[in-house]
Amino acid sequence: MSDKIKNKYFAAKDSKEASEIILGKANMWFMHLDSNLYLEKLKDSWSAYHGAYYTDTGSGHKIVFSGEQGEITNIPVNHYRNLAQHILTMVTASRPAFQARSVNTDYKSMVQTKLANGLLDYYMREKRLETHAKNAVEQAIVLASGYLKMEWNSTGGEVYDYNEETKTPIFEGDVEFTNLSPFDVVFDSTKENSDHDWIMCRSFKNKYDLAAKYPEFEDEIMAIPSKSETSRYRFDMKQYDETDDVAIYEFYHMRTESMPDGRYLLFCTPEIVLQDAPMPYRNLPVYKISPSTILGTPYGYTSMFDILPLQDAINSLYSTILTNQNAFGVQNVWVPRGADISFNQLGGSLNIIEGNSQFGKPEPLNLTQTPAEIFKMLELLVRDTETLSGVNSVARGNPESSLRSGNALALVQSQALQFISGLQQSYVQFLEDVGTGLINMLKDFASAPRIAAIAGKKNRTQMKEFTGDDLSSVNRVIVDAGNALSKTTAGKLQIAESLLQMGLIKTPEQYFNVLNTGELDSMTDTITDELSFIKLENEKLMDGDTEIMALSIDDHTLHIKEHKGVLFDPDLRKDPELVQNVLTHIQQHIELGRNTDPGLLTSLGIQVIAPLPPGNINPGNSPASTNVENLQASGVPASPENVNVNMPSIPKPPEPFEDLPIDPQQVGNQ
């Protein structure tokens, strides 16, 4: 790095000066968000989501009286949270299925991808990665952006060794996940997308734990004001009681042309820099999800922002209705002046009331009637919130009376799912990035053998020991979000019926397994395992292994099709030993496919190879026969072109008129 870059680029300066500039950028970041009212929007959305409509403390789940004399009755009816929760459920209801991808397709790579899939599922279940991912989606819906920080904790996991010199244990280390809110993340606001070179995030740690971990800064750390004692966190929505937590800041810079090694800074203040090291990760370890973005900016945007004023209007109309009912719900009676009726006469029941009929009888005053326009407006506002959010009445379990048929309900429900497909795609991309980062982190840091409980055969848990080297061939992770229909009872029934009609379900146990769980692995495990085994056989054939043995219970047709692929290379066909080895093994499957009990093969769902009609193939000692044994004896390369099989002779068609029972000349004469 040149001195000019080091002197001018803030990320390349010394740790104290770089920390000062980073904190200055953070302050400018929040001042900018405050000036353009984006922070206010986030706070309003957070308050509405938690029902804090008439109070600032978040305890808005009660009736509040306002006005000069408390005459107005305010009641919150929180459609806002209900809509957001439905969006969250629709996006995350289908558990994502990770699928690791490797750089090669050999057997070793297939084994590693299978291990990677099991580890991803292990971290989703046991390490609560799925919970953290759902929390990020929830924040994205309400606060327009959600963040997940993934880092390697060198003191995590189990103890596997002991350092005799320092008298300290050595840990396996493990991956840790932390959710961050938009109030805890700062990045380059000048970018028009989320492709950033650097990012800074804030978290809180107990200062006593921090001082114990960094004893050289003990006095300085103990003097740092806690988050309940400083105004630096004025952009937070939370109210802090007395706490010993202090803020720590982490700065990550990618490896770029100007910063070949990247950079990682961990500091509390510019004077307390706890770590200054090269970037330890391949990519920025903070992952973001947003339903959408404000065009031309990296700021997130959510449709819930559009519902904020509608929710306020809904609360106002409900409060108007309740105020009227509360004020005039107790019946009043109008008595004409001079009617000679006292108050005591109107109390109780079964009373005889006497009065001067000349002035009229007492009448109740109906003051509780609310104009119909208010109720119509209320219905319109609720319908508009559903339209703007994409969560229709069917998804909320309150379909319109006009929607009676199942097809109509399904159509409306599918429209809701289609509306949120943008957030669904963001969720899938978010999980793919997190999954790829997780595998890379294990590859780079999991040097000590560790054991994880992963799903084995028939989804039974098995303990698997691994290191980062066991994942060396895995280069990325993709996510199949799954079909939402398959998660419903009707969808599972439809899948089971379709598989039954196609003959893929052969036992009642398989049918009820699909119907109850929607799980299709039981249908595909056998074929997947056999294909993996065939790939291993192909590799052994190419290595010259001549002791590969076919069994009668193999799917012979499948083996033959896959094994012949070894010879789909002109260079490999020039190797007579390889060709001989492959054709000999294929011949084993042909013989077993013909001679094995057809009933056994049929019960296993294996296609039976029909035997050739007798007398159609030349015997082995015939000059026209060139079977594999003859080729081996003669030294001729046994390529498929050299294997000649005499086909049965095709009968010639009769000559014209030669088989007619009468003379054709006679026919002509007639």
C-alpha cells in the first residue's frame, strides 16, 4: 500500500485515527437519517407494531382518555401487527431446504455436499440459525431492514486440548449468530445498492467480562459510561435501566485493491482499540434482508410504512365510535316541562307513573346512534390496509361472503403469496448468502475435529465427526424455499394421490408418510444412494479396479446406462484395458438381469432384461462370434463397435402374385 493511499483513505490510517473517523461517520449517518425523517419512520413503525399508539412507553394495550376533561375515549385496534405477522408467516412458514453445491461431481464431492447439507440442517435446528433468520425477516417487515451477524468464536464449542505452557484450555471454536437492528449498523450511504466495501456494527457487552478478557485495558473499560448513562444512543427506541453493558464497535473492510488484506477493528473508543487485524473472513459477516429499497439508495423500504397513516385513521374512527357509546350508553329520558313526573317515578320497574298527559309522555333519548358513513369508512380503511400489505381477507381467515368456492379462495390466497414473492426471494437470497458464509467459515476455521448431530438414513440423527477439510469441495449453497401448497393438508393429499397414480408409492406406509408429513425423501433415498454408488463404481473402473462385482438386486438397467457414460470420451476408448473392464462389468449386469428371478426383480421395482430368443446368437466358437472373451483372447480392443451380434434373419416379402391360389392370367381373362 502506498503512503498516499495510507494517508488519505480512512480505512488505512492508524487504529486510533481510523476509529475516530469511523465513529464520526456513524454520527453523520444517524444525523442524516434523523434529518430526512427516516429514523422517525422507523420509530413510528416500531411503536405501531407493539401497540404503542397513545403512550410513549409501549404499553398501549388499554383504553386511554384524553381531551380537556377526559371526554374522548381512545382505543387502539392493532391491524398493523396482525398484517405484519401474516406476512412473516407466509414468508417463513415453509422451512427452507439447503442444497450444497461442489466444484466437481465425483464421489468425494458428493459425500462432502451431503455432509454440508447435514451441517446446515444441524445449525438451523441445534444452533437456532432458523430463529435468527426469522428475527431478521421480522425486523425487515417492520423496520425495512434486518441484519444477521455471523462470526467465529474461538472460545466456543467443546474443549479438545490443553495448553501446558499457559495452563489454559483449547476450544474447538464455533460459529455464533447475532441479530442486529438498523439502529446498530452503519455502512456507506453514498452507495446505490447493498454492495459495500466496509460495514460497522455496534453491540453491547458486560464491561466486567470485557475487562477480564482484555486486562491491559481494565481501567479504561471500567471508566466507559454504560448505555443507560450516555446520550449517544438517543436513536434507540428502548429505555434502559441501570446496566453494566457498554457499547463495542466492530469495523469490517473487504479485501480490495486499496486494502489487499482487508481490515478488522474492535474498539470501545478511539483510545481503547481492542483488536486491529487483517480481515478474517472471505466476505462481510453481516448479512442484510429488505423487502425493497428506496430507489437510488441503500435504505430499506417496507409496505408497512404505507399502512401507518391508515392505522392511525382506524384507531381514530374506533375511538369516535367508542367515545359516543361510552358517553351516551346509559339511557337518558326526555320529560316535557310541566308533565308532573318526578325522577323517582322513573326509577325501578313495575311502577305506575302518573302525570299530565297534556304535556306528553316521557321518551328515551337515543344518542348512541353512530352515522353509517363512519362504519363504511372504517371498512374501507381496513380493506385498504389489506390491499397495500398484500394480505387479503382470505389469508387473515375472514373471507368475504362472495367467496364461497374452494377454487375462488385458493385463487385469492395465491394472489397474496404472489404479492409477497419479492420478500420471499430476498429471504431465499439471504439464506443462500448465510449458508455459503457458514460453510466457508467452517472450512477456514474448523481445524479441530468436531462432532455434529446430522440427519442420516430415514432422517434419523447420527453423530458425524468432521473438520474444515471435509468441506473443501463445497463452494456455494442454494436454497429451495419449497412449495407452500405442500405444507397444507390438501396439498399433501394431492401429492400423495399423484405419486400413487404414477406408481411411485408402492406401500400403504409410504402413502401415509407422504400424507402426514409431506416428506418425499422416502421416495427418493434409494435411487439417490444407488446413483452415488454407481458414481463410485465408475471412478473405480477408471482407476483400473477389476474386482467390482454386480449383485442380483442391483437396478441393472440403471447401472448399464450410467456405466456406459465412462466410455463417452474418445481418449478413454483408446484404452483397451478400460474398455474391457467396463464392458465386462456391464455384461455382468446383463447376465444377472436375464437370469435373476423375475419375481424378485419386480418386487424391487427393477426392470427385467428379457432373454434373447434361442438360436439367434452365434455360439461362442462360431467364426462370426466376437464376444468379450474372444476379444480378450485375440488382443483386439473390446470397443462397442467390435462386438457384433448376429440378429435373426428377417423374412422376405413374397414376390408379386406368387402365393395366389389361381393364375393371374385367368383373373384377367375373367
